[in-house]
Amino acid sequence: MDQKLHISKTGVIPVPSLKNLRSLNLNQLPILREILRQESITRAAELLNLSQPAVSNVLKTLRAYFGDDLLTRDGTNMRRTTKGEELLLLLETALAHIESAIKGGKFDPALAAGPVRIATVDNVISTFAGPMCAILEEEAPNLEVQFVTATHNLAGDLKSGAVDIAVTSTEFMDSPAIPESLRKELCIRAVGVERLVCIGRSDDKQLEGELSLDAYLSRPHASYVVDPDHHHTVERQHIRGVGLSRSTRIATSSNHTLPAIVAHSDCLAIVPMTLARTAVRQYPIKIFRPPFDLPDIKWVMAWHERGSANPLLQWSKDAILRCAGELELE
């Protein structure tokens, strides 16, 4: 039977004709979208509140319909096939428009259920979570927003659908952690700029005057890292870039632990101003400028291109921008 062709960025795939569509159970398409997003029958079943055998049967039926495995095993994990990738992109766009049309052609956040998964670092979560809760209470009381801690595989999580939106720094987005082929699939929008400052124990005698660069570099430091093998933070890159070297006594993947470490040791730490302003009310620490020029953090939102037409994600991105007003910019 003749089939129409869909031209995509990665090639040409057949699109079922109208006659073929009559043999397709369209109720299965949202299930397929979640299977392909999660690359897991088990996770899709949990999110859809369906039994695993029911979701497995849907995948079996649609594999036969499309003449493709859609998901194949890669070691202990499942991976989308080329056609699976193409179908996910089509389903994200098509189902978003259908869901919008069913609701009257205009997205109504009050009717949205989610969940929307936002990945970022812990200090941004604490800054955004309160304002986001207020926005949800006022505009989207049925919507669930899940803030999760970003990992080194953040770009891969966006591609797989494990997270919907990321809030991270331009340094991370420009780092080798993201393959160039994947970078082309991601969309980015600026969120805000935040100053980095240094913190030390409030009774530290050396911090009573202006700290010299030599004194700063000679001190032990507590430092934030995404993970021990990948140091893509603004201050680490800048310090190395200008040829300076400092001794890191303790590294942590939680920004929120840095003020506590500083308060109970002779370590210094560089943290975002928002975190420092909150921490100084909780711990015996002081805020001061580092003895060298340090670039600001440029926060951005990132999402996979397939989500660009999704009205729920469009609303969520706007909500994130409103939360960003809480950032300390000075």
C-alpha cells in the first residue's frame, strides 16, 4: 500500500495514510509517547497509572503497526530506535496541539495535571520552589511540578524525557559534557544573571581586613562540583583559565552544604549571592568579594526541541522566568 513520506531532520520515514489510521487505536498514542519518553515500560506504566502488562501490550501492538521495534535493548537499558526518535518528536507536537484543541484551542493551566520535571542545582531549587508553589496555587492548582537535582547527564535526560526543562549555567551548556550532536537538539533561553561571592567564618581574623590574592590561594577551600570527574562550575573554570591554583579540602555536589562547612572550619567557599544572603542568617559566616575578578553566573533554561510546541511546557517556562525574579543580582 502506498504511503506518504515525512521529511525530518534525520531522514525520511513513512507516515500512515488516512486509511491506515482507521486501523490504529489513537488512544494508544499517548501511551506510546510516554514509553518513548521514558525508554522504559515500567516507568511509563507507573507515570500513566496503568499495569505493566497493559503498557507492554500497547508497545507490542504498535511495533507491529509501525513495522519497527521502536525500543531496543542496549545492555541493561532500553533505547529508542531511529523511528522511535522520529515518532516521539511527531507525537510530542501532534498530541500537544490535540490536547490544546480539546481544551478549547487555548491552553488553560488550571486544567493541567503534569507532572512537569525541572532539573537544576539545589540552591536554585530552594530559590524557585516557594515562588513556583505560589504560582501553582494561583494559576494551576492541579499541576504537579517536580524539582530534581541536575546530573552530569543533564542533556541526555532532556533528550530522553526524564526531565522536561533544565535550569543551569551557560558554562555547563558550553562544556564538553554535552555532545555537539545533542547540543543541536536543545533550545536555550536566558533566565538571569547572578553574582558570585566568597564566604568565610565570621570570626576569622584574616577576613577582618581586605584579603589578598596570595592569602586567598593559600587557604583551604570548599567547592561545589557537579560530580567528582566533571568540574564545570564558573569559578573553577575561571580560576584555572587565569592560571591560578587553590587547594580544595572538600568538594560536594550540594551547594547548600558549603555554608555549613565554612561555619565549622577554616575553609573559604565561592557561592551564588542568593545562597550567601540566606546562609548568613543561619550560620556564623560573612560575605566578601573574592580578591580577583570573577564572572557572574548566567542562568539559562534548556529543553529538547520536541517540547517547543507543548503549551504546558511553554507555560512552565514562563513560570520559571517569573521565579527568576527572586535571584540576587547584586
